[in-house]
Amino acid sequence: MDTSKTLTGGDLWNHVTTLADRVRRANDLFAWIREGRIRLEPSKIFPLSEGADAHRLLESRQSTGKIILIP
């Protein structure tokens, strides 16, 4: 039993059940972003010709946020 593993998950919709709750929480989130209380990592943008570099970054597990390829 000492090596038993448990994987649990949740769903926000179990706690935020009304449209008013969703709107209030979304407004709070975007206000915190505007105020700088939450910072989003900028996307990494690569030209399509550097797709291999983008893939290496993804594989390295050193990236956070989006990796975008531009044709």
C-alpha cells in the first residue's frame, strides 16, 4: 500500500454554477491582470521556417505559455 497512487481532479463548474458567478469571477480575473497582480507569460513566436527550434523548445520543457508558429 505504500506505493499506492491517487489521481484526483476537479471541475470549476461544480463550484461556479451561475452565470452571475462566472461573470464576477471573469471580471475579477481580468482586473487582476490589468492591475499586475497576475502576470501572463508572453507567447514565444517563431517563423514557420524555425519550426524545428520551436519544437526543441517545447521538448526541452523550458517553455511556459504558448508557442506560436507564423507562416
